[in-house]
Amino acid sequence: MVQVCLNGRRAADDGPVVPMSPQDMARSAAEAVAAGAVEVHVHPRTPCGHDSLSPRVLAPTLEAIRARVTVPIGVTTGAWAEPDPTTRLARVRAWTVLPDVASVNWHEPGAEAVAGHLLALGVGIEAGIRSGTGAAARFRASPLAPRVLRVRAEVTDPDPATAEATARALLAELGEAHGRPVLLHGEEAAAWPVLRLAGRLGLATRIGLEDTLFLPDGRPARSNAQLVAEGLLQYGSSQRSS
């Protein structure tokens, strides 16, 4: 499974290829799905470009993307969009249009309250476990862990030479991850080496402008669709060579 991560916390100054409006996100999602992505992860944005958990921002984004694709759509619940845990939970409780999946970062305060509420509503939880944090241990001890849709193992190592080792260490920390499926991915310079490792290990992965603005050869990516197409090539090649 290859998921496309459309925009993340990128800003307008990262270039016009990064989709910011609901219409641009929907167009980019449709192109990426046509290129082979089987799920969409998106960060809804205010008109001024800030990540937001507001239902008034989330709803039009989900509606626009759902008008163009039929694959599952996931959103962030990251603390950068709303740092205060109580306010973050209140924002999520106010959602009127629900995503299929919500990414909940287990190292953030209030993660289990957000995950518990969304699970009760039938929203799938992608448990974000970042390298360099205590998230793996917290997740292993969580009573909600067996109920999540999947674990997203996120490698933040900025060195592509050590990213694979960091990824393997993170997977070891997770252990059996309560039997949940694992999606393994990296950020920035780690994006491509970790994607190839996911292919060799037979794990789900993701690629998109949230994780990298560049193709494996260093050229700037023209779109999420181009990243997905290249990601599938790299993933398949890694599987065949393993």
C-alpha cells in the first residue's frame, strides 16, 4: 500500500506545487490516485495557509477531495495545528464531517483522548510513532493500541546514510505493535531510503510533498502524482531485489 501525503506543514513559499486550497488538494489527490496511490493523507488549511482542526476548514477539504476520489482520506490531528490538548479535543469533537482515518501522534499530550473519541465514532486511527521520541513505549502500553487501524512509523533522521538503521531501530522498539499493520516512511532526505526499506520489508509506505519536495535523483518534484509514480517504481524494485 502506498499512501500519498499531499501537503503536510509545507508553506506557500515551498512552491506552487504544494496544494493549499481545498480545490487544489482535491485535484492533486485525484492525480495521485490515478498514479497509483490507494489512500490520501491531507492537512486542511485556512485561507491564509495555516493547518487547522476547525470543522469549518476540515469539512470543505474532505468534501472537495471526496468529490474527486473514492479511496480512504486521512487527516492530521497534530499538536502544531492546536497545541493545547483540551482545545484540540474540543476541535475534534466539533467535527461535522468525519475523515475515514485520522493520524494521531502518540508522543503528543492528549493523544489518547483524541484517539479514543474518534474510535468511538468509527474513524480509523493511524498511530503516529516518531523516531527520537518515547512514542513507541507509550503506544505499546496503551489500552487503545490493539484498536488502531495501523501504526505509522515515522523516521525523522536527517541523514540518508543512517536513516535505514534508524528505521530498523524504530521498528524494533515497536515490537509486534499489538499485531497492527505498520506503515513505514521517512521525511526529507530520509524519504527515499526509508521507502525502499519498506519495499524490502513488505510494509506499507507513503510518499508526497509532505515528506519530500524532491525525486530520488535530486530534481524538484512537479507534483504529488510524480512522487507517487516514482515511489511505486522504487518500492517495486526494492521488493524484487529483497
